[in-house]
Amino acid sequence: MTSKRNPRRVTRGGQTNNRKKAVAATRAALRAASTQSLEGRLDLLASAHGTAARGYGFEQLLFELLVENGFRVHRNAGMARPRQSDLVAQDAHQQFLIEAKARGKSIDCSDIDAMFARLARTPPDVVGVFFSLSDYTQPALEEVRRNRTRELLLFNALEVRRLVKCTADLRKLLERKRVALRRDARIWFLGPSIDSLPLRGTPLPAAEECMAGHQGEETRRCKTTGHSLVVFAREIPDLNWNPIGGHGVGLHLRLDLETVTDLHRMLEVLHECVGLSGRATYSITQTDHMWYGIGATQFLRSIRERDLRYAGLPASARIHHSEEIAFFDRCGDGYLLLDLRQRTASASGRLASGQLEIGLPGVPVDTEPFERLCVEAGIRGACFVPRPASYRRHEPARARLEVVGEVGMRQDIGDDSGTVTGVVVKNPLFGKKLDGKSGGNLALGYCDEWMCDLRDWHGRTDRAFGHKLLALETLQCGEYCVFRPVCTWSRILPK
């Protein structure tokens, strides 16, 4: 009797063999692509066959991505024994248990429960991170929201691609997801457009002084000439003044700032770590004009009100595609200067080229605030370096000054008994060819106004006459000349 073979079994066997061949081909392709870019390998994973092969390739891709972002990464660590762990990543302050899923179907509650079971076997400070190339079901998201006894941060395929293409910052995404889960009990995913981290809720110091010109404006605009960059200062520390000599040390950090919210958040971090004062100053420079003022809050407002600032420019004003922005403040016994650019050619007003310079008389014994600042800014390998001599104090001929505005204590605004602490004057050096007798710095003649510190304060209702220049203090910080003119008056008529 002739036996008949089951045609259904033959078909299944053929499918199994074909699947094995596809998986083997996928693994061979992934091994061959190990020298390609991460983005190219991610594209290959999207079209690969076989869950096991895709999972191995995705785990290897995440391993290299985490290493590139400065994490120490361990594969198959025994942290959650007896359960297996894909990856464990660690930086200076946090450990992360990593799960990588590259399968076709969505992540469901069983996957989330398995991850929570692994987390339950780890120390309580370990944070779980779930990377997936597929979507999450709604019940899975609800389970993460509900069970917040352990933190589990979710990354989707769009975020993985943005990380691989270096258009998103891993540490920033981790922090934003933690803030959303801890504070708001919600799952946050990055949208198609670049987004900003939330503010930290740290109040910035209120400005101690403000300007009150003929129109009562808090941000003034003046004309400029040449190619210098200037920011006025209410005080400039002399880092040369120390018992053992030298010119102090500097800390230089490149900052990833793309929006005004990013800038606001960085000011919050600076205030938390090293402290800002109420006498910070700023300047915003265009081709022919410069806006300047006092205070961190007014600084942010002026940047946000870009369209309003430009609406006040004359029709003949030349507009460059970006404007230069500087923020100067005291930092303990030293100073800090934050400079960046804002694009004017686009409606979004993107920020770029953020740099922070901190100058101190020497390396502080307690470096913890600066280490924390570097961690918050995502900077690794920063160090203090010796500074060149850059501070100068010059006492020129006592030229008469024409006063066009006043600087007073903010709490005295509207109070006739208020105090005048500074004046805005016409620059006597504007447009002139400068030499060593005038300080030797071309930036002194750059703008047609100076914001001067007044050595002898007087009442707001007093009429002061005969204002004269006493001293010019300058500090060179990169491309910027930080400038503090000091003046006084000759006679006064009390009310």
C-alpha cells in the first residue's frame, strides 16, 4: 500500500525552511553592515526578516548609540537575575536598565509587565528604559502611567531615528520623559518637529535696576558702526587682583540651545548651580543697531519680542540673517558670559552657536556646582584653563557727557524719592578713530550710546549737571568686549 504524504505538512516545511533562510540572510546582512552608519543599519533593520535577528541587530545598534552618548554600557548584565537583561547603561549619576524590541507587532501589557518584573529585582534607583521600533498599545501606556512605583521611560521608532540621525539629544529626552512621568503622570513622546525641554520652575532673580529714558523704555536701542560686539556691564570683576598673581582661569562650554525655552531653561540651571544676580546685562546686535538692557527676565522678553523690536527700526536699516546675543553677569568673584545667535530670516527665530564662558580668579576648592552645571548641560570632559590678561581700566581725559537717559533702582520706579544709579549718555568716541590714548579698543566707539555707572548716586528729583567721564573698564571675552564706563556729575540742584 502506497502511503500518501500530507501536502499541508510539505507546505509548512517549505515555509519553515524559507523563514530560516531569511533569518540567516538577515544576520549575514547585519554582520556585513556593522561598518555602516547607525542610520544605515536602522534602515536595514526596518526591512529585515526574523524577530531574533532584528532584535540582536537593534540591541547592538543601541549599544553603540549609548556609548557614543557617553554612557558605560554592559550587555547581558546580571542586575535582574534570574531574568535576562538586554543592556545596562550607566553615567556619573544614574543607572538605566535597557530593553530593546524590534519586532513587528505592538508592545502590549505583557511586555510592560515583564519589564517591571526585571526592575523589581534591581536597586530602587535604577530607571527602566524601553526602546521599541513598533508602537505601544493603549493598555501598555496606561500600565506605565498607573504603576509609577518604578520609573519606566518609553522610546518609539521616531525617537530612535532622531537619536540615530543626531537630531535629538538622548540625555534631554531622558530628562523630559522623567519630568513628564514624575510630575504630570503622563507618557511624553517627541513630535515630528524639534521640541524643547520643559522649564524647571526656578524663578530667575528680579532686576535690581532698570533704564528710564525719555520714553520710559526698559530696553534701549542705539546705532552702531563697524564690526565689534559689545555688552555693557554694571560691574566687572578684576581677576588679576589676587595675592599670587596670574589672570585667573576660565571654563568654556558649548551649549545646545535651539529655542528661547532652551535658553530660559539654561538660565534656570545657571541660577541653581552658580547663581545669577539682579544686575545682569544683555545686548542684541544687528548690522546697524544694538538693543541693550538689564535683567534676565527682560533679556528673555526682548528675544521673544523680536518682531516688535524690528518694527521700530528705520526703513533704511540693514538686516542680517541673524543677530548676535550676549548675556553678562557676575559669578561669585568672577563673571559669566553667555553668547549665541538668533536667526532673523525664519519666523521661528531658531537659536544657534550657544557658548558659555565663566571666568574665576582661580580653580575653586568646591567644584561641585560647576560639575553639576556640566551634567545639566550634557557636557563631558570640561576643564578649567588659564585665562590671558583681558581686563583693562583706563582713565581718559574727563570729557563732558550728554545725558539722554537714567538708570535707577527698580523698586523706586514711580517714586519721586527713588535713586539714580547710572546714566545713559551719548558716546563721545562714536565713529572716531581710536588710539592708545582712548583705551586702544575699537569697540569703545562702536555704538552711539553708553550705559554708564554713576559713582555718586543722587535722588530721582535732583537735577545733576556737568557729567564727566572718570574711567573706562573693559573685559575681552571671546569676540565680545564687556564695557563699563564710570562717570560722575559736577554740581547738583536738590529739589
